[in-house]
Amino acid sequence: MTELEITAIPPLTAAQRSIANAHTLLNLYQVLHEELGQLGCDLAGDPGLLAVGLAECLRRVARLSDPAAALQDANRTGDLDHLVQGELADLLRRFPVGAASPAAGVTRAQIESLLWILNVRAREFVARTANPAHATPLTVADLEIDLQELFRTMEQHSRGRYRFVYNLALQEASDYYVDLRFAGSHSTAIPLPALVRETLRDLIANARKYTAPGGQIRVGLHSGTAGIRCVVEDTGRGIPAAELASVVQFGYRGSNVADVRSHGAGCGLTKAFLVARQFGGRFWIASELGRGTRIRFRIPPVAAGAVAPTALQE
């Protein structure tokens, strides 16, 4: 695969920077919206049945273009939880899950899981907005557990369409094989900024989205005296060679993935590039149609507890 270093992208508007910065929340709001619609279908064949929760998800998505509004909503995630739970309780008195299709129980559990994850990610968003470069020391085991939880969440959302395995010998036709490799050169603790950790999750979600079950996803991170190196590689669709630089631009999706449903705004790679640049690092993308994609970036050493008062920017 030919590798291209991305050194610049077209300037983002303030609204686009805000959306990219809140990319994780955007995905979660949209997935929650989808699951609420699915529960309405499961219970009564009506995707608009949980109208209040659906409207609130869309309201929050629209407000992500305003940094102050996005932060305010993240601080009030408990309000969304309370609103959805209240509407669910009322609805389930009218349509008991036990009397509905088995799928309704699965969707109900999905919504509970999403609300819990949203609360966690919202707290992380608030904390790193206050201090974007704060680096919390993580053990290799901590990072593995964090990312394995992400894979479990994606697997649950698939409703049995696929699973993730960490031993190649166990991979079946509908499984993804995942290889996670993390190390620090001087200790078991890796000082990892929250934005970098979040970016790893985003890149992994992208890799899964554009790789069919049966494929492979490899994730590597090394922290040493030269800084932090991250790689996310997949065996998915790949990107047309002429579009390698374009896919990092805000809102751009490869011409060969128009049929793939996305819950984001086409800014996952944009965010990853901006995060690398924010920390004074470098960013590369390599891809080949039918073979897969590799994203890697490097940032200089980040001291635990470091402070950088800047927002996500070019």
C-alpha cells in the first residue's frame, strides 16, 4: 500500500470544528435515535412511537455545531437519561416487553447500554474540554480492557451479525479477528491524553464499519522517549488512490462506500488528523482497494497531568 502523509486540510468553520470535537457524542446520539426508533417498531410497528426521546436526540445532534451548547448538553446527559427512561416506562406499561416480540427485549437492553455509555463518554468529553491534553497514566491492561469494551458494545449492537475474537484460530466466517498490541518503553503505565484515547476508538469504529465480517482489525500503540505512535489497520474495502487526501477532509466519504450506513458526519479522519496536529504530531494514511486501510499518527511525548488550554483546531 502506498502511504501518504497528510500535512494540511481545508480550514474548518467553527461549527465544523465543534462537530469534529464532539464526534463521539454525535455517533452515540444518532445510534440512540436509531434504537429508539427500532423499539417503536418492535413494540407497535411505529418508528416514531418514542417521539420525545427521538426529538431530544435530534436536538442534541443539531446543537453539536455550537461548542457551548454541546458542552451544556454533555453536562446534562442525566436529563436525557431521565427523559428516555420516563418515556420508556410509560410506553412499556402500554406495551409490555414480555408480550411483544423477543426483539423488543434485545432493543430495550441496547438502549440501557447506550445510555450508560453516553453518560461515561459525556463525562470524558466535559473533562477533556476543560483540559484537552491531560494525560492519565494507563496500564496496558487498562487500555486493552477499554477497547475490548468498545468491541463488546459494537458486537451487541450487531444483534448477532458478527462477533470479535482475539485468537486467529477461533475466527469463523462471520467473525472479526482483532489484534491489540500496546507497550510503553520505560514502564507499564502509558500517559495517554483523553483525546488520543478517544481518537483510537473512533478509528477502530471506522475500521469495523468499512470491513466486512471475516476481516481483521489491528491496533498498535507504543509510548516511548520519542513520543506516542498509534496505528489502526484493517482488511476492508480500502480507499481509491486518488481520494486518499480527500477522505481526511470534513464531510468527505470515499466514492466506494456510499452504500455503507454511517452515524457520523464524515469527520472521523478529520478529527484524528486535527488531534495529531494539535499535539504537534504527524499523520499518515495508506490504503488499497480490496486490501484495506492503515491510519497511523505520531505525537511528541506527553507528560502525565499536562495541560493544553487549546480547543481542537487546525
